[in-house]
Amino acid sequence: MLIPFTTATGWSFVSNLVDRFKGAMSRWNEMQRCDPQEIESIARELNVSPAELGALALMPSTLLGSLGKRLSHAGLSEARLAASHPEVLRDLRRVCSQCTSRARCARDLKRERWATPAKYCPNEQTLQALAREPLRQGGG
């Protein structure tokens, strides 16, 4: 016998999963309506492979939020990075979309554990290098 979720937390968790799934399916369906040449053209413009473009399309918005938090912690403005280094931001997103440590990253961000990303985050070295540049939030 299944026990239904009766707590507000249980329902919000299930609702969140359903919403994330719907968003991913919507993006996937939109990509499926494109012909292969169009997908290759878009991927080429973004300097990613068609497979990486597919991964980016299915990337949950929570991952973008995680990357935003990582950027903020490094003292970086996502808007300024997009303006000054769009290719780097695109690469950070691509790497994040293919990361195998998403759950650990989300837990660390939720607990504000900033010391551990170097152990598992494939973007950490790039974030550290960017943090040393003058495009920090308060600077250039």
C-alpha cells in the first residue's frame, strides 16, 4: 500500500519535480521540431557540439541558479561576465550542464559550504581565475 504525501513539503517537492520535468520536456520538444541542419547551425554559433546543445537545452534552471550562486560567491557578476567574456560564461554553463556532482553542489550551496567545490567542481579553477580579473562585481 502506498502512503500519499500529506505534508506541504512532500507536495512542494513533487510539484517542483513535475514542473522541472515539464520545463525540460518543453525545451526538448522544441529542439525536436528543428531539423538537424538547424540544430548544427545553432550549435556552431554557440561553439558547442549538437550533443552539448541538447544537454544545455535539458539543463534544469536550478543548475543555472547554482552557477549563479557560485559566480556570486567568487565575487563575479553574471551580467558583467556575459558582457565581457560571453564565451567563458557559455563554457561554464556547458560544463555545469554535464557535471556529475550536481547533487553535491546543490547541497553545498544550500548549506553555504564554500570550502569544498575545489574537490569536485570542474568549473572551480575557471571561477578562481576569473575572480582574480578586474571584472569583479565592484570593478571594471
